[in-house]
Amino acid sequence: MRKLFVFILTISSSIAAFSQEKIYSTKSGSISINANTPLETIEATNSQTLSKLSDRSGQLVFMLLIKGFTFKNALMQEHFNENYMESSKFPKADFKGNIINLSEVNFTKDGSYNVKVEGILTIHGVSKKINTNGTIVVNKGNIKAQTTFKIKVRDFGITGKYIGEKIAEEVETTIVCKYD
């Protein structure tokens, strides 16, 4: 009877350990945008991006407040929020998706893993499916995710007099998140 009890306890512990999902999170992820043109340098960063990443399902979520982007030029920041992003009307942006090739990532082994991510990006009240490549770096149990991709501003209903002239039609977006 004692052997049966030890066997059941061992199996139960193994199953529980195997099935536990680890959710990595951060409240200080960084999203940088670059909309430079030959006429104007337009760059901003938001270092208050919330993100969660599941090591079992591969679900990946990002959320940020548009007003959290900071520019070197205060007037540019004001125009970004009022004239282009209409951040009072559309205060946040988010992404909800999954790592498609999650089986290629070992969250318990140090290394750099190339990932394919697919999901829905919502900006300016418009949702679009996007696919991008990124990297997950595991270093001594610390997880860092990063990617760079381009967004066509008009695809998200963002309009304005200077798009294509002083503001790039495609905004390069770089995401870097160090998870807790």
C-alpha cells in the first residue's frame, strides 16, 4: 500500500509540474517608432508597455497608452497626439497574438530563439492581422523578446496633411520587452 501511495504521489507531482504554465510579464516594455523622412526626423519611445507571454500556449499580449510616447520635440508630441493619433478618442493600442513556432523555444535553456508571431494589432480603433518575426532570448532564467516591423499608417485610419511628406507612410516599430 505504501508503494502505491508513493507511486501515485510521484506521478501526481510530475503531472502538476509538467502542466504548470509560466506567465512572464512586464510593465516597462519599450516600443519605439521611427517615421523619419528626408525632411523630418520623427522618433518616439513608450517605455510603459504592458506585456504578457505564456510559455505553454505561446500567447503574447502588448498594451500601451498612446500618450505614453515621448518625443524630443514637445510640439511634435502634441501634434502626434492631437492631429494624427487622436489619443483622446483612441487612447490605447494593443496586440493579441501567438508565437506560431513555440515548440522551437526552450524557456529553461539559455539561447536565442527565432520566433514567428501572428495576431491582431489594434491602433487608432482599427484592427489588422499582422505576422512578424522576432527573437526570444533566454539568459539565466531571464526572458527578453524583441521584434521590428513596419506599419502603414493609412491601414489604421491615420490621416494627416504631412503623411508621405514630413511623416513616413510606413512607421518602423521596434518592441523590446524584458519579462519578470
